[in-house]
Amino acid sequence: MASVRKRTWITGGETKTAWFVDYYDSRAQRQRKHFANKKAADAFRISVEGQLASGIYRPDASKLTLKAACKGFIEHCEGRLRRDERMTRKMLTVYQGHINNHILHVEHGIAAWRLSQLTARAVGDFRDRLRNAGASVPTTRKILATLHSVLEYAISQDWIAANPARGVKVIGPRNEGSKKIVPPHKAELNRIIGEANPILRLMILFAASTGARAGEQWAARWGDIDFEKAQLRISRRVDAYGEEGPPKTAAGIRTVPLSAQLVSVLKAWKLQSQFSKPEDLIFTNRVGSYVGHDNLIKRQFLPLFANVKTKRFNWHGLRHFAVSTWIEAGLSPKTVQTFAGHASLQVTMDRYGHLFPSEDHKRAMDHIATTLFTGTLSEH
């Protein structure tokens, strides 16, 4: 329980009075806070007793600023990176960018706010300032996701008891989500392939056949290919910093069948390449290291479009093309999900459902509904 007591003292011949609230926090440590009048002291006493009773009182919440919490969070992430605990340099750089450029921004940021001042409304106001400052809907969502992670870290340190960013949404335009993925047309891709040099042509064919993400393709090694079974094992990816790690999700570790034509071309390339050992990368730069994706796109891939009259698409469009061909070939939604490395069938249907024949689409959604509702409806 908290107690309120009045204290009077004389300083420089002047009598002064203050009201003190004494209490023990959840860690059995004595805390004291003073106020100018009894009304304010009583209000604080009632508040702190309620927080202590419900287990949500955190003494550091009124002392620490969000800036200090962000600093602690980044140091925590740096430690995870050093220990290789599911943290990449790219992820750390993204966190630092969101924090320094937005969360701690002088004008629209909330750096000086104490953790105890952060409420869902305060986070919502921050969101609105971001949007008014010109941040797009996707960017604002990513910034709030970083803020959410910072506050989750604060919870783990017993600085706060609840995450005020949880549940704060960024509302997109009315037609958000209505845009469907449109893969490149075969004729467009053929024209691009026809303009590419031999090695770039193979890179494009590989991406458009296997559906591998760029980072997965550049991390693929000869040992990942079973030429006898005509299969590619995808189990890793490389980021922009040349650091390897597992795919985006556990489902990203997968085996994808290869066509006889692609196997033939890969065998020919292996015979030509000076990097052909099982541990060597399939696609390399001149010294046998990772392909620089940004340089490849800027210097080789995009210039192809200047020479042919076709609609421009990005490298990831090759993955969309691969998925569309699997669907066109009649593969089931579940098989497409497996080959694409999607975390769930719902992800596959959300992105590519419009490409499935209506009957296959219906069967897939019936399957999802059965998975969701089996044992649920019978309970009511």
C-alpha cells in the first residue's frame, strides 16, 4: 500500500511544504514521489495502488524516454547479430533507419516521450504525423512495426507492462489489396531472353523456372542440385551484405523439380564454369563470390528492355512467372504453395488465387475453410 504524508521545512527563511507518496514497487524496492498539493498526491497514490494491484506498475516507465528504449533495443539487436541469433545486418540497418529517421525525428517523432506517456492514442497520433509528412501506407506500417518491436523489448526489460503500439492500424486506400499479381507474358519474357547474353539468359531461365527468390538463387550451390533426380534443394539465401541465412520462413526450405531442358543447360554451364565444385555457387561474380544483385539489375537486366518493345517488369516478376506456369500446368494449390515456399496456403491464394481455374480455386478455398472450421462449428 502507498502512504501520503505532509512535510514542511524552512529554506532561506522561507517555509516550504510538499506532499510525499511512499510505496514499495513490485520488486520490493521503496519508491518516493513528491507533489505540490495533497490532491495531486492522493491521485497518484490511487493510480499507483491500482497499477500495483493489477501487476502493471513499472517504476522505470516514468523515468525512461522512448529514445533511451530505442538505444537499448538497438544494442540488443547488435548483440543478437554478433551471436547470430536470428538477426541480419540488413534487418538491423532497417531498424536503425526507422528509428533515426522517423521515430526519433525532431518534428514528427516521439523521442522525448517517456514510456509512461505512450498510449494507443499517442501512437495513433504519431502514425498520423507520419502520413501527413508524406510517408506511404506501406512505409508507415513498417515504421510502426519497428516501434512495436522496440516496445516489446521494453516489456522484456520490465520498463513497461503493455505495448501501446499493439492494435494501432494504418488504414490504406479503399481499393487496397484489389490489385492482382500480373506475371510477365511468355512473349515478353522470350523477347528479353533473346536479348540476354548466355550467362544472363541462364540466370533468367533459372529464376523463371524454379521460382527462387533472388537471394535464394544467388546462394544456390552446385551441391544443391541433384542432376539424377532433376531437383533443386533451396535451403538458404544471401542478403545485400553478402551474409547467408535461412529462407524467409521455415516453408522456404524446399525441393523444386527441374525441367529436362534446364538440367541440360545447367550441366553445360557447370562444364564451362571455373567454379564447379559442390560447395561452389552456381552463379558467381568474377572471383567466385556472390552475384551483386543491384549491379546485375542496373547494368545487365534493365538495359535489356531498352532494346525490345515490351513492358518492363522487375526481377521478382520472374518468380511470379514461374508460379503462373505451375498453375497453368494444372498443379494443385498445395503443390504450388510448396514449390513457392509460402508459409501458408492462404498466402498462395491471396497472391495467385485469381490465376487458378475457378473449380481449382473453389476446391482450394473449401480446403482452407475445412481446415479452419473443422471442430469449430460443431462446438456451437
